[in-house]
Amino acid sequence: MESNGGKGLSKAEIEMFNLEHISDAPDNKPDLQVILDRERQKALKKRCKKLRQRMVFR
């Protein structure tokens, strides 16, 4: 609201803004962010497993 002088947006303005910023994602291609999150989770699990092993041997 600050960018438009403090007044509220009309439904038409909101819909126009939404339509400008929506993009179609292909169905057959996985989302890059999801892939990166999975890899990060896998790396964290591996690191935790190594830490647990070190704690057991102490």
C-alpha cells in the first residue's frame, strides 16, 4: 500500500498485478528449489549420522 500513496487497491488492479506475475511451469520438469531442498536434507542427514557415530565412539 505504501507504493500507491496509502490507498487500497481495487479488485481489477489486484487481478492485473497477479496476471502479470503468474508464470506457467512445465509439468514434466521438477522444481529446482525442491531438488535443492532434497539434496540439502540428504546432506544434513548424512552429517548427523556421522556426528552420531563419533559420539558413540567417544
